[in-house]
Amino acid sequence: MIKQIENDSSLLSLVVAAECDTNISKTTVTNLSKPSVFKRKLDKPQSIYSFSALSKKQNITYENLETNQEEIDYTNYFQFPKGSKSGTMQHEILENLAFDAAHADIQKEVEYQLERNQFDIKWTDCLTQQIDKILNTPLWKNGPKMSQITHSVDEMEFMLPIKSIETSTISQWLSLHRNKPTNFNQDDLKGYLTGFIDLVFESDNKFYVVDYKSNYLGSNFTDYSTEKLQEAIQHHYYDLQYLLYSVALIKYLQITVDGFDYKKHFGGVAYLFTRGINSEAGQGVYTNQPEQQLMEQMMSEFYGH
């Protein structure tokens, strides 16, 4: 109201004139009464959580980002710069490209991103070849290539209202999913869970959650075997990430897909560890379809469909 009065010049002039005109009868002045006491009880502000925020409370060791500049082999993708900046750049490349992009278009985007992010342009050929492999290698045995995907959504945003998640709840979820006791440090959660899913795609009437990971696990493809990927997934709590993302996607599908059936319409998750991908189907890709009973248990902790 104060801003409204200040911005209304005619009203302000009238007020000033009334105050300056001593001939105005006092009976024309509005009597001011004592303001009413505000008695309404305000609820505590709602918190907003994300996987990244929740994972910061965990004891997680991260890869060594140091690189010996004298030994760089610009043809070896395992040596490509590490860290979040590098990972974000590769994510943007995959997001900007059409999945069936020609090699020349991939190279053009790679050159642009390397220069924009101040990485050595000598990486152009190596990174171009790797992005080409990522787009044109089956995600799993008899599975689709990304270049064959025609229905997808990049950076799918969600916000789920939380009923009340107690301190032990996430530990219970992970213990059930991993089939072994797992501890996850957290406070009671009440508010909203938010996030962005790197990619959601549909193939053969099933919907999948995809996430890109540029983690350095070693300099050989054996370092990106299914067993090694699972170790990395659990160490970084990426399984909690994909469980939460799956909850968000399933709740969306329950609204948008007629007669939604978990086994029929939800394909699961595919986490692409980009350094471990070669031309072999499924190499460097961690896949999982969470248990339906666990998904239903988790979804009951959130408001909505």
C-alpha cells in the first residue's frame, strides 16, 4: 500500500494540499484508529531440497582433478580434463545436439564448447569421436542407441511436495534397494523436493530416466565394468538420485499415460559414464529398474497422484 501511494502523484498531491490548507475543517480529516494486532500463526517456511543438497551431508571422497600437463595424450579420452566444468560442458554438448547429428555437426558443437569453456582445442577430434560413440552405441544389449531416440525431454524439471520424511527413511530406502544395511545422514524433511532429470526418453512404449556422468574411474574400460559402475553409484549415492528421479517420472506418467502400469510403461534408469563408453553395447552404462514395491513405498511419502 505504501508503494501504491508513493507512485500515485495525484493522491500524494491531495494529501499534501490537505495538510497545508489550514482552512479545512478538522472534521474532514479521517480519524486514525490503532492498528489491529496480528494474531494469525504463520507456518514455518517450507524448505526446498535437492539430491545435491542432500548428498553434501554424506562422507564422499571425490576423484583427484590434477593432471600432469607434460604427459597429455590428446587422442586418449580417459585423459580428458576432469571436474564439474568438464562434465557440465559435455552435458551441454549432448543437450544441444540432435541425437542423430552428423559427425561434422558434432565436431562444430565440440569446437564451440571447447573454446567457450577455455579447454584446449587440441581435444576436438578426441571429444568429437567420443560423443559420436555415445550417440551411436546401444545403451544395453538389444537396446536403443541414442541416435534412434525420437521422443525425449531434456532437463525435465520437477517439484514434489513432501509429506514428512523422517531421519531414518532414506537409509531404509537404500538398504532395501541395495539389499544391505546403508546409512544416509539427513534431518527430517518437510517441504519440497526439486530437481532436473538430464534426459527422459520413450522407447517401445516404455519411459526411461537418463543421467550423464563424466566421473573418472580409471584409464581402462575394465574400470567401467558393471561391478565398478555399481561401486561408483553407491559411493556417490547416485542410486538415491535415480530413485528420486524415478518417483518424479512415475508420478508424472500416472497423470499423463492412460492406464499406467509400472512394469509395462516404466523401463528404468540408464546412467551413462561417458569415459567408459566404447562401441560395445552397454559398456560404461549402468542400468537398473527399481523394485515396484520400493517405488510405491517412496511415492507414498510425497503428496500428489
